Amino acid sequence: MLVTGLMLTFENFFLQYFPKWILDVARAAHYYEAVLAVLAVLVWHIYFAIFDPDHYPLNFSIITGKARKKGA
């Protein structure tokens, strides 16, 4: 992600040393890495917010806005 991002940020510099098709490949790789990162964050969030076994099926504080004390 860092390498492809730098290549896209400093496109003019990298075009001096590499052909355009390498930057096109970097753009595609950067795009799909970003999609994977967003999906990973969404999956982790959904698991820990909804499907975590400690709070399954749902922590009702997201609906009511009030949390109960542990053991109560």
C-alpha cells in the first residue's frame, strides 16, 4: 500500500524511471488493496459490535443508550 501510494503520489518522478504500464499496475493494485482493507475493517467491526460471543446476540446498549453493570 505504501509503495503503490508513493508511486501514485509522485507520478511524475516515477514516470522518469518506469513505463506507464507499471503505474497502471500500481493503480490497480492500490485500488484492490484499499477495497480489501475496507472489507476487513467492516468484517472486524461487525463481528466485534454484533457477533462477539460475549455480547451475542446483541448488546442492547446500542439501542437504548444505557449499559448495565457487570454481574447485575
